[in-house]
Amino acid sequence: MSSFLSAHLPAFWVVTLITAGLNAIITMGLYFSNSAGALSACHAALAGMGAYVAAVLTTNFDWPFPVALLAGAVTGFAIGMLLALVTLRMNELVAGLTTLAFGETIVIIAFNLDYIGGANGFIGIPLQTTFDAVYPLLVLVVFAAWRFDRSRLGYAARACRDNAYAAAAMGINVPWVKTLVFALGSGIAGLGGGLRAHYVLVQNPDDMGFFFSINYLIFWVFGGSYTCWGPVFGAMFLTILPELLRFSLYDRFIIYGVILTAIVIVRLQGVITRVPLGRQPAFVAWLSRLWRRRVPAASLGQSQGGR
Amino acid sequence: MLLQVSGLEVAYGPVRAVRGVDLEVHQGEIRAILGANGAGKSSIIRAIMGLVKPRGGTVAFGGQALHKLLPHKVNEWGIAWVPEGRQVFSTLTVQENLLMGAFGRRHGETMHARQEQIMDMFPTLRERRTQMAGSLSGGEQQMLAIGRALMSNPRLLLMDEPSLGLAPKVVRSLFDLAQEIRARGISILMAEQNARQALRVADFAYLLEVGEIRGGGSAREMEASEKIRRVYLGG
Amino acid sequence: MEQFIQQLVNGIMVGSTYAVVALGFGLVFSVMRVVNLAHPEIFMIGAYVAFVVITGLHVQGQGRGVLVGVALFLAVLLVAMLTTGLVGLVLERLVIRPTRGTYILTPFIATAGVSIVLQNSAQRLFGPDPVRVPSVIPPHTFTFSGVRVTSMQLATFLTAGVIMLALRYYVHNTRWGRATRAVAEKPDVAAACGVNVNLVSQLTVSIASIMAGAAGVALGLLYTSAAPFMGLLFGLKSFICMLVAGNRHIEAIMAVGLLLGVVEAIVTGYISSNLRDAVAFALLLAVLFFRPQGLFGSYEV
């Protein structure tokens, strides 16, 4: 696939598509992390940690790429779990801010760790990530998210997000759900980070900072934080958009900023809005009608609301 | 007629809280909206005050259409609000709370005189004038909330569940206070769950159930009604 | 010991600007529950306005008398404050008002978009590298029992101090300040008391922006430079000051801003300048761990 693309698209577009795919994967991590109501403001740092781990393993220890990636994901998972446990008792805003502080602290620690390159970053990472690696993984992650939405854990997470007390009253183990979900999302971030490191070939402490975490948050909210497609759309749209606006170096970001602001104002719920899960979107229903020649089950009634 | 509400519709998303409500308040009256929790009483009050935009219907006050106005404008026209659960400004002092009440209709000197008047009405407030409003007891906060509303010299006072969370003795004196306010020429529209006390002082009452007016009549009529007795007055 | 006091003083000078910007954040957040991510960029605009005015009018150079220098400084301040106040007004009307009251991230992202626009506009207009902002105040170093304070430091501190005192007076002793506090606590009730909440919203953002602009001028002249991204780190630290202090008391934010400046100065002087930027985050982590509602308490969010 990669060779097919490289043959038919200008290299510039291949790069953009791969970057968009990488961003999409990492943003999907955010979809999981935030599904129980948390607000992860250190997502870039989690991705970065997975990246460093994977990179060190392949570069310094010659581990096979997939295993190193897995190690990166596990790192993200573990740290995410730890972070979730620490912020369990805090209210949402303070927890979010703690993640912010955590992310920045990680950046500073990375700056000062010479083993991983310190301020100059970790270099010499082998190029392992290709289009063929990114997009299938992205599809996998989105599929996992889609299944998650319909799973007990997914429902539990959304219940925790909407009303933690009610969720607890219904027997949901809120702390466990929040922690697990956050850890899962952080693991995905670690995975995405590892992939990215093996594409960009350099991992800097800077890339883990607040600015990048905010970027991921923006992708997530912009695309629509309630459906599994939302973050993918957000990440890809907002990654590709600046490339489309390639007239001048600064003008394009100015236009990007204007578009971002305008769309957020006009469509407060994000571009892809929440589709209540009790009711299948019309075209999916139509599709299944075609497929199975059966009328889909009656909807559970409209329920809207939410943010 | 002082206040006229016609065909009021208030909805929150797909939930219709108020369905085609008609009510009126005449000069010098106390009118009560009775109903259980969640019947929509607060929504009516909030819609009149301009805090929630009605989906349909009109609100007219002394001939002036109010339903499109922002709350501060509604206040300017002479309606004041005593919110559900007191809602005093807890980080402001008692005195500052009273001054806030007159924010929209300040007349310089008159404001000061007004403040004195209110504090005459509520001596406890005078005692505590420099205290933080958050440190007052429930009953005192209610006094403050009412005093604050009266500061703007309103023609109509909207009271949302004034007896909520108050001790029975305090509740009694609260409704006595309502009569006093009426005696001063200020009309009152109150939403209340405590039907007994409300009917004691009201001139006229409406019965609200699931967003619709299911009945209305003078206080005597309502007290005598079989249904009211059974459901709201304990037989 | 002398060195310690010197560091203390240096720290207070910078800390006062942290405090001013943090107050701007805090004001907008507590009154409107909005995190204005463009606030640091407004700070940056202030610095650039100073640059434009001073170099444009060719009034740089420090050979003048003190009075003229101070007058020029005040003039530059005034122009910058007017400019940023205006920017704040536009920002409020176009971006903040439509998005406030909704999900907390929506105005956050909308203002993030604005900050991207502002940063890149600055880059486009002035280039990505820092520009030199010449000082207008004649350089003079005062020495108080061994402690050196430059005239620009003094100007910075005095500016910040006056602004903070003015803000405090406004919030506690004026009618609109009272209304602002009321809106911060219960906007519905305030509206029913006759307060035009939209107006208060505009006023608040304008005041915060004016303050940020003034801080920008002060800092720009203090470090004689303005850069498109100067708002980022400074803004983040100020934001942290706001978080650490809680938003119950204005004085708390002021105190924490000064504290941060002082601790940074001490860490730089005695430990290592590399760790200077870590101080803020360490402080945040430490405080939030023990007192999640901030050092001095905050409203329910």
C-alpha cells in the first residue's frame, strides 16, 4: 500500500496522511481516557513516554519493532493507571489541572535525562513506521472504540461521566471504571507515540508539552467527543487543513485559527455530534436493512442533551 | 390586571416543563401556584423573570410584553425575584446584598432610605449588616433574600418556594410577612408546595400538575375542593 | 544575606507581573467560568504595542530627564492599555460570549484558536525572532543598603502595584465591582437584581485585557524584548498562579504571583537556572496535592 501511494501521490501528501493517521491514533486514546469524565491534559506526555520507551528499546537494545511498540503502550497504560489513581479523589477540574502539571513535569524531567538525549532529544530511531503500519492500526483502534461504545465498560464509563453518583448508585464501580478507561486511553497514546517516534525519527521533550496536549484535546472536542468517529475526523481534518492552506508560513495558521474558532463557536458540540446509541443512525439502519432484509429494532426514543 | 401570562410554553430540550399555561395577577393580590415537585412551578417563575426563554406564549406586565426581555430589563419594569433556596450572595455582606437588590433601580438617596426601611422591617438584618451573607441561618437568609428583592421597589414580587427548608415557626412568620408586603401595595405571585400556608394568605390559587394548570380559584374555593383537600392538605 | 535580599527583590519585581496577568485570568475565570487561552497573547500584544510606539515615534534613547522618561512610559502604557482593552472587547463579543456557559472546553478551544491567530499574526508582522524594545526610562540603579534596583524594575513594580490596588478597589468598593462579584457567584440572581450580565462580561474581559496589556509593556521594557511566543510560558505560569491561589480572594492571586517570582529567583540564584521554569509546576503539584481547592479556597466550579 505504501509503495502504491508513494507512486501516485506527491511525497508531501504521503507525509501528511501518515501524520494525520498518527494524530488520529493518539487522539483516539483521548477518546477512551476522557470517556468517564476525566480531562487528560497530559496526553502528549503519555504518548511521549511510550515513544521514548519504544525508541530506546529498538535503538539501543535492538528489540523488534512490534514488541517495542507494545512495551511503549504498556508504559502508557501503567503511567495512565497511576495518574488516574492519584487523581481519583479530586474534582474534575483539579484532576485535569493535575494532569497538566504532571505533563509539564515529565517534560522537564526528560529535558534533564541525558540517557534519552536531554534537550537534544533522542535521535537515531530507525524508520519503522509506514502507511501500512499506521492505518491498519488506526482502523483497529477505531474498531476497538466502536466495540467499547457498545460494551458494558463503555456504558459504565459514560454513566460515570454523566453522573458519577447515579452511576455508583447503580452498582458501577466508579473508581475502577475511571482508572481502567484512563489507563486504556493512555496505553493507546503510548502506542501512537511509539509509532510516531519511529516515523519522525526524533523524540524531543518539547513534543510532550502542554501545547501538544492541547492540540490533541482540540482534535478530540472539535471532531465531536461523543462518537468514536469524532476524534478521528477532528485529528485528520485539523492536521490536513494547515497543509491545504500552504500559501504562506504564517497566514495559514492564521486562517487555521480563524476556522477553528469559527467552527467551535458555530457548532458548539463539535463537528460530529453525539448520536444517541439507542437509536441507530439512519444510514446504518438502512444498510442493515439492505443487508439483512430485516427492520431494525425500534428505537429507545430520542434522548438528546449532554454538552 | 398587573401580570398576564398566556399560553406559556417552557421546554428544556425535548422535555416540556410548562404546557400552555394561562394565569394572571391583579394589583394588590397574592396569587399562589400550587403543585408538587417537578410540576413546573419554578419554570413559570423563571420564564416570567426572563431567566429562561419560553418556547411559546406571552407574558405581559402592565401592558408591556416581557417575554423577550433579559432579566435585568424585567427587573427594571418592576418585578423582583426571590429565588428558590434563598440564593443570597454568600461572599457579599448583608448590606452589599441589599444594595445589589437596588442595582437596577437605584435612585441615589432613595436607595439609602429604602435600605433603612428594609432594615426596619427586618431588624436582624440590621444587626448583621456587615456579616457575610453566607454565615446567616436559613431563616435569616430568607429574610435577606426578600429584603433584597424589595429594595428595588417592585410592583410584583415573584417568590419561588419560599418555605422550602425552613422550620415551621419561621414558615408561619414568612407567610405573615407576605401579607404585610401585600398591605404595602406590592403584589405577589408565589410558587409553593406548602398548600396550607399558601392558601391561608393567598387571594387566589392555581393548581399546576405536570406543566398544566389543572384548576384555579379563590383560596376559599381551593381549600374547600375535595381534590385539594385530599392530595395537598392531607384530607 | 545581601544576595538573598537581592534575589528576593528581583523576584518580587517579576512576580508582580505574574500577579497582574494571573489576576486577569482569575477575573475572567471566576466571573464567567471561562479559561481565556488568548489572555497571554493579549499580554504579548501589549509588549508589541510598546515596541511599535517607541520605535515608530523614535522616542527611544535614554538621555532625557526622569520626568520626560516617565511621561513617555505612561504614554506608551496608555496606548497599549487602550489597544488591548479594545482587543478584549472584540474578543468578548465575538468569541467568549457565544461560547460561555457551555461546556468548559468550548471557550477554551475557541480562545485557543484566537491565540493561534494572534501568535502567527505577530510572527507575520514582526518576524519570528524577538525584537528589541528600547527603554524610555533613563537607566538608573538605586541602591538601598546594598540591594540594587534598576529604574525599570521600579517602574514595573509600581505599574503592577497600582493596577492591583486599583483592581482591588474596583472589586470591593464600587457598584460595578460589587455587581461583578455577584455575577461571579450567581449570575441568574444578579441578573434578576438588575445587573446586565452581558455588560459585566464585557467589562470584565476588558479590564483583564487592559491589565494584561500593561503587564506586557512593563515586561517588554524590563527585558527589552518582545517575541511572538512570549505569552506562552509566562501565561502558563500565571495560570498556575491562579490555580494555586484559588479564586476566592483577589489578594491570594497577588500573593501567589509574588511568591512565584520570589521562589523562582531564589532557585535561579542558589540552585540552578535550568530549574526555574519547573518551580511553577512543582508548586502546583505540591499545593493541589494537599489542598485541591487552591491555597485559599475557590468557588464551586
